[in-house]
Amino acid sequence: LIFLGDFVDRGQHGVEVWVTVMKLQYENPDNVYIVRGNHEEVSTWKSYSFAFEISRKFRSKKLVQQKNAGNHASEEIRALKMFTIFTERLPVCLYLSARK
């Protein structure tokens, strides 16, 4: 399977779509390929709906203390960081060669 990006900003379930694609790739690393689309650029998340979706789905009234750290971070910030790390590691292109 090849996923050609733009997983987010396509409705109310961008987070769930992205998590599903990540899970498929994790469970099938030799058969699932993911390419970054323009909506997987962190700089576009505020212009479109993904930043709002993360805020809505991961909003926390209480601050959650991170283990082994002296600072606090909300679930929203931790989710945003997780998606950012995943995004930054996606390739922007694939080269597929036919084997003979």
C-alpha cells in the first residue's frame, strides 16, 4: 500500500485517519509506504483545520506532569509534538523500481 499524503484536514477524523495509517505502516513496514503531503507540513496546520482538531480532541483542563521531568505539558501539546515528530520523518517522495 502507498499512502500519498494529505491525511489531515479532510474532515473531522484527521487524527483517527493518521493514527490508522501509522498503525498500518508500523505493523507492515515492508508493505506500507507513506509519503508526506502538503497538509502534513506543520506550517499549514493552523491555516487549515488540523491544529483545531488536535486542540479539540486533546484539550485537557488539568496539566499532566511528564514523568522524570520538572515541567508540565498538556495532552494537546504532547499530541502536537507527537504528530510533528512523525511528520518530520516522512519522506517527500518514493522511488519504486520494477524487479525482473
